[in-house]
Amino acid sequence: MTYTFTPKQKFAKASGSNLRISTRKAEFICKVIRRKTLKRAKRLLSDMAAERRGLDGKYYTKTVKGILELVESCEKNAEFLGLDNERLFVHASAHQGTTLRRRRRKGAFGSSMKSTVMEVMLIERGRLVEKVSKGDMKKHKESRQTETDKKMQKEKEEMKKDVATLKEKAGAMKEASMKERIFIQKAKEQVQLEEYVRKQFAQAKCGIIEVQYTPVVTRIIIHTTTPGLIIGSGGERIKETMELLKQKFKIENPQIDVQKINDPDLDPYIISQTIAAAIETGVNHKRLGNFYAQKIMEAGAIGCELVFAGKLSGQRSRVERFEEGYIKKCGDPAEKDVIKAFALANPKLGNIGITVKIMLTHPKDIRGQVAGALEERANHDAAEEKKKEAAAAKAEKAAEKAAQEASKNTATAEE
């Protein structure tokens, strides 16, 4: 058999003719193993034959087994010729062989039988195949890098940094969102607890309900005008509500504290509830608004505002306000110094919302605080300027002394 070429280096050869394998598949596998070391080629062929590795999702089992036999026979020839096994590289090629036809009766030809001709060479290269470390590979790549490659590398590094910063931001956002969810959930639980307590003691006029969380006890403070209705005979109603709170809200050790309201006319919760009850009985909202606004001011409040919203006197809903005195509506004083409450009335025409706002004390005057802070800042600046002046005077004196000593030294030297 004539081979495709004869290499200049030492080589061993093996060939196979009329092999019953596909020529197209054999050409494809020869391209894959060509110019590879003998070890790598054998490992690839054995893995494909055992169906451990595939090419394009296929194993080519029959074709691979035939090529592997040729490679092994060529390896034995190389051992016989005394070639170095570690410096052998594979060269393989496949060509179409003779086509045989099966003959049938009466001279008719049957199916054709195609075959493949293959050649395998193991060429000994001049230098040994050495394993290169990762550090040497990096250095080699860096030496071959061009300016465009360096720019691309810098862009990749910047992209990695951006991705890392984005991941950090995403983690921080998740933590913040988790904290917000926990805070919102606690606020919801507190609101539900207050609503439940108000429903339990609907007959008594409840004012502000405070919930204090401690490691040992969850204390619920109820301000009311009728503490007897909440406590009950021998504290039975309080005990029942404490057991219900344990079951519904899973509070381990709840304690209910009842405090009497001395002046109910300054409590917006009680006023809103009484107004809602009066509206449900059919009392005019204007009469109620004017009456309770005057009553709140007589009780000693600085200002008040009563807002009625809903179907007050017809099918169309509207809003009416009743104001007396001085009341803040925005800013920090509106949140700290103004007490708010809301109640809902259910007359025949439709729901009416009652909002009551009461301002008990004047907002703190911060002008004196600002003036004091400005004076402190001015005194601090004056002290700093004095220190700088003293340091400059000391430096001048030191320079004068140094000049005098230098003049004395020159005079003694001249003498």
C-alpha cells in the first residue's frame, strides 16, 4: 500500500484495507485524533468505544473500535523499531475502498458492500512533550498579548468588579428589604392586637391602647373612662382576654393594665367613638362638630380639628371640617404634639369617617437652642484663632533667637 506521505522524522506505520466501517465517519475521527500524542488519542478512542465520551452527541462505536485496533498495532510496530513512546504523534487518514456487490439468481446484482482503506502513522518528534505549569502558561500568554488583548482583559476585569459591586448591592438590598418586612409585620401585628382589644371591650369607652414589649412580659395598657367594665367581677374579663391573646397572637405572658382617664374631653379616641355612636342614632354632624370642638377647647386644649368624610346629607360624599384654636398640620410638631384618632360610623346612607386631632401643648421654640449653638461655634472659632496667633508668635521668637545665635557665632569666628 502506498502511503499519503513519508515524514522526515522516524516513524512507524500500519494500514488496513477493505475495512467494514463507514468512510465518512472514519475521516471525521481521523481529523479529531490527527496531530495528537499517542496517549491522548488512545484515551479518546477508548472512552468513545466504552461510550464514556462522545463527539457531537455520538459515540461512533463500530468505527472507533476499528481505528483503535490499527493504532494499537502501529504502537507495537513503533516498539519494535525502538521509538520513544512519549514523543509519538498520530497521523491517520481514511479513503474509500473497493465496492463489492452481492450476486443473486439470474445474473441480477443485489446490495452493495462498501469498504474503507485506512493508514496510521506514529511520528517521533524532535522535542519531548513536557507538562507546562499554569504560571508559565500565563507568562507565555502575557508575552504574546497585543494592545487590543490587553484592553479586552482590562474591560473583563472591570466587568468582574462591576458584577461584584452589583452582587454586594443586591445583598444589601435584600437585607434592607428583610428588615423592612420584619418591621411592617410587627406593626401589623400591633394594629391587629389593638383592634382585637377594642372589639373585646366595645361596651367600655377605650382611649389610647399602648403595647410594651419586654423580654419577660408583653404589657397592654388600656386607658378608659370605665375601668370596671373592662376588669369585670374579680378580674374575670381580663383573664379571659389574656387566654384569648395567648391562643390567637401566641403571646407567652400577656399582662393587661387598666388606667382611668381623668379628662375624657382631651382624649381623641373617646371623642371620635362618642361622635360615631351619636351619628348612628341620627344626630346632625354639624351640631356634633361645633359642640365637641367647643368642649375640647374648654377642657384646656390649644387647638383641635374634627373632620367628617362620607355621605353626610345625601348620596354624594363630601368632607367637612370644624377647627378651633391653633393646631399644626405639617412638620415635626404635627407628629409629636398632635394626638389623632379615627372612628367609623355606619348610618343608613353609608359609612362616615370621623377624624379627631387635638393639640395639647405649644411646639417647643428652637430659636433659643439655635442661638446657643451659634454662640458656641463663635466662641470655638475665636479660641482657635487665638491658638494660631500664639503659635505664630512663638515661631517668630524662635526665629529671632536663632538669628541672634548665628550672628554671635560668626563674630566669634572672625575674632
